[in-house]
Amino acid sequence: PSPLPLVVQIIPERTHLDPSVSPLEALLTHEQPGTRVVVIETNASDDAFADLEVQCQSEDVLVLAVVARPAAWRRFGLPEHVRLTLNRIMQQTETHLVVLGDPGVAQDLPHHTSVLYTSSDTPVTQEAAGAWLLAQGRLQRRA
């Protein structure tokens, strides 16, 4: 069988309070062994986003989880270079979008097959989003 869809989690810059593995990643990799998760901070280098774009080119399906805390990036929404990169990826790959926080981010990323909004990125909310992805079959092996 072909690999499971790639899960990309976009997060603001980590702090010492953030866990090393997000609750979403922990749940998905536990419940669906073999799930591939890439976590990238919005302040990552241009090369990191270019590498992400190349990696996503070989994917048929993508789950994109965006942590969107109001003013998390010192303004509402995603940084321009992140928004542009994600839109290029989403135009080429079937994408299930999960917005963890500010639902306005979905307006900046309109090329999704499905979208789930949550009210925050708390551990309970991330786990609920992961459970929804699993229940909806968004992480099934592709035939």
C-alpha cells in the first residue's frame, strides 16, 4: 500500500513552555502508526519552506494543521512568505486544512478540500482535531 498522507503542522516560534511533540502529532502517530509529521515554525528559513514545498510535490494528499493564535505572529494571519508557500503547495495537492485558533487564516489558504476550525491550539483541542481527522478517514492509506 502507498504511504499515509503527510501531516504538516505550521506553528509560531516555540517557547520553553511548548512540548517537544505537539498533542496533535502525539495522537496521530500513536493512533495511526506510520503517520509522517513535519513541524515547521513560521520563522523557519526560506530554505526550510523551499524544502517543505519540494517534499509536498510527491504527495497525493496532505493534512495541513496551522496553529493560528491571534497575534501569534505579531499580526493577524500568516507571514506573507508562509502564506505564499502554503498556497502553492495546496494548489498542487489535495489538502485537508485544520485551523487551530483564528479561523481567518482559512481565508488566506483557500485551496483546501476540507477544513476544520477549532477555537484554540490547546492540547485538548489538538487531540479533538486529531480524533476528527482519524474518524473522517483523512489519514487512510491511498489505494
